[in-house]
Amino acid sequence: MQPDKILVIGACGQLGTELTLALREIYGSSNVIASDLQCRVPLLSQTGPFEKLDVLETQRLAAIINKHQITQIYHLAAMLSATGEQNPKFAWKLNVNGLLNVLDIAQEKKLHKIFWPSSIAVFGPHTPSEQTPQFTTMDPNTVYGISKLAGERWCEYYFEKYGVDVRSLRYPGLISYKTPPGGGTTDYAIDIYHKALEGAPFECFLAEDTYLPMMYMPDAIKATLQIMDAPSTEIKIRSSYNVGAFSFSPKEIAKSIQSNIPAFRITYKPDFRQQIADSWPDTIDDTAARTDWHWNPEYTLQTMTIDILLNLKKLKA
Ligand code: AKB
């Protein structure tokens, strides 16, 4: 049997970079084609094939799929919550039309599997914010959240009507030290570690007691590979799965840094992102993911902080 050939769309982003490298480890470099508007991450073209691709260009997408005999797509290209609010119409176009292009071609070419990320941004101000259930009130009020909720409905539709095997996770804020974030509301939780190691104070754009669900990147990669590896019969939810790891506030992450770097200081100056954060859950109930395909995160806030500070220090040395 021929090995699966994987196309990662939006490979140069925060998640895409690490996911592409992880997929290349598993499937072999030549079987994982990275693609993005530009090759902003040289490592991706140095370690395997790279194609320039705007997911809104359907002919180019089809040409790349034909050229590489693609059988799976990880479609990650999107505008996130904070940048989406600066350009709502384009965010909608990229996030929804981009997904529809991928679902259409998956149906047409009978691709084996598609991965598409959703987000906690699908929830809104009337959603229960503690242990937010899998199925509940959803009234997102950012264009990003609205586009992700619409995307979830499209995924389920393409699975039900056309049998497209599309799988999805509602990621919380993803925290990594290897790649920079791209315009999200949860990004403060990445910048804070960089400032702490520079010996600089950190001004946080969220208030000190704003709780949000978060996840360390190795767990996000693990969850993604796990849901894509699971037998199709285990994937009982075809919109998108809640996945949790831990939740914290800016004050708590600052405290976890201070237990390693006592001189670290934080101040708070909430901006427009506060309102976005306030509309999202504090904590997530991910029982369905744990039951259906055995999701189980490894990292806590404390173990993540130790790991990031250790590795970031080495990178900055
Ligand atoms: C964002 O903050 O926009 C993203 C997300 C939670 O989807 N990190």
C-alpha cells in the first residue's frame, strides 16, 4: 500500500510549524508537503517539500494535490481572534471559504482524512463559562468565533452528506516557545516568558483575574495526532471536540514564573482583547474526547513553565 501523502496548509504558523515537523518524523519528510503564502520558516523548506499556496486559489490547491498525490490535508490557515477583528470581512472569507475549498476538493478527490482546527472562540457570552460542555449555547461575538462555528457546521455537513472524513479540535490558547504566535487573544501567555527571560517587566493586555483554557504545544500536537490516528468509528463528534489541559489567569502564570525568576514583574493594561477573553470559557469539559479517543494531557501550568524557561534560556544563550 502507498504511504499517505500529507499537505499542511498554513504550515508556517505557530501550530503549523511544529505539527509539520512532527508529521515528518512519523510519515517521512518527503511525504509531508508544507505550504503557506510564503516560506517564512526556512526550516520547513530545508527539511522537506514546500509549496507556495493561498488556500483561496482553488486551481493552485488542486494542482498541488495532483502533483504530490495528496491523500490527507491538515488545513490550518486562518486569521485569529484579535487580527480578525481588524479585518472582519477578510477573516470570514479566509476562514470559511478556505475551509470550503478544502472540503470540496476532499470530496472530489476522495481524500482519506482532513484535519481542521476549531477553537474555544466558538463559545460566547451566554455559554456557561465553567466546565463548558461539549454541547451548549454558542453565541460567539468575534468574527473568528463566528467563522469557526460556521466551519464546524460545514465539517459535520460534509461528513454526513458526502462522507468526508474530517476531524476537528476546539483548541484552547496554545502556548509554545519555538514559534511566534499569530494575533490571538491568548498570545500574552507566550510573550510573558520571553519578557521574563529578558529580565524585563511585562505589561499584560488582559486583567489579572481573566481565566482562559490553555494548552502547551506538545499536548496540542499529541491531541492532533491522536484524533487523526483514531479509527473512524471512534470519532463520534464530527463538528469539533472540546479538548482541555489547564486554565489559568495572568496573575497565576506570573506567579508560576516568579517561582523560577523571583524578580519578574507584571503590570496590567487591558485593551480590546479583554472583551474577547471575557466572552470565552474559563474552563472546558472535554469528557467526550477523553471517552471517545482517550485524550489525556500531560502538562500542567507548573511543568510547562519549567520546560519553557529551561528551553528558551538555551535558545536565547
Ligand atoms: C486566539 O486567541 O485567537 C486563539 C484561539 C483561542 O483560538 N489562540
